[in-house]
Amino acid sequence: MMERVPMTVAGFSALEAELKHRQAVERPRIIEAIAEARAHGDLSENAEYHAAKEAQSHNEGRIAELESIISRAEVIDVSKLSGEVVKFGATVKLIDEDSEEEKVWQIVGEQEADAKKGRISITSPLARALVGKKVGASVEVNAPGGAKSYEIVEVRWV
């Protein structure tokens, strides 16, 4: 059985856009670069040809990966979710119990996680600790820098 890949509507759209770009823009550009490099003659010592073939291999591998992920996607419309319990798609406001620092994270699929944009993967230690908890709960997470304790102060559905 194929494992479903949970993701938000925005995450799914981003993957589809990347797939279309790789198929419609990158693939023809790389094929053209290979043809141009071939025209230069001896392929055994043709760095342009080898670089273009490597780029083609990378692009085709990513296309296959994207097609696989998209075919297994379980798209979850976060705007239709609600409730007080943290689950996939929730945006959670936390207070670090040591530093009193406030942090806001949205729990998303692995493919769309981006800590700089405030999105963490459902499989991350923090997300796993948060899932199933409500506002007011304290969670402890073993982070790379040591154990951290957070209090959940808000759960939103954006």
C-alpha cells in the first residue's frame, strides 16, 4: 500500500507548479544544452556535455520524485478545519517556558516545511509533541540544543 503524504492546499499547488516548470521549462532548456554541447564534437572531454547530462539526470530525478509525491498527496484544506486540539494544519502560538520567548508555528507536510517561514513538518519532534494537545498544555521537546518546554497559548486555523 502506498503511504499517503499529507499537505496543505498551498503546499500541493507549489509542488504542481514546480513539476510543470521542470517539465515545460527546464527539460527543454537542458535538451537544448545537450544538443549544443554535442555539436562541439568529442564528448569524452566535453565538460559542457557532461554538465548538461548531469543537470538532466537531476531534473528527471526530481520530476519522478514530484510525480510520486503528488500521486500520493492527501490534500487537507486547513481553512475547513477547526477545534481546540492541535493537529495537522494548525497554527500554534507557543511560549518558551525558559526564555518567555513567543514562537508561532504551522504544522504542515514534510515537503512544505520551512522553519524560516514558520512551518514545521508533522514528523518533527516539536509537531509530534504538540499534536493532540490543547491551549494551556505544556509540552517538552528534546531539541538538538537540549530539552525545551513550551506552553501552548493559542491554536488557530488559517
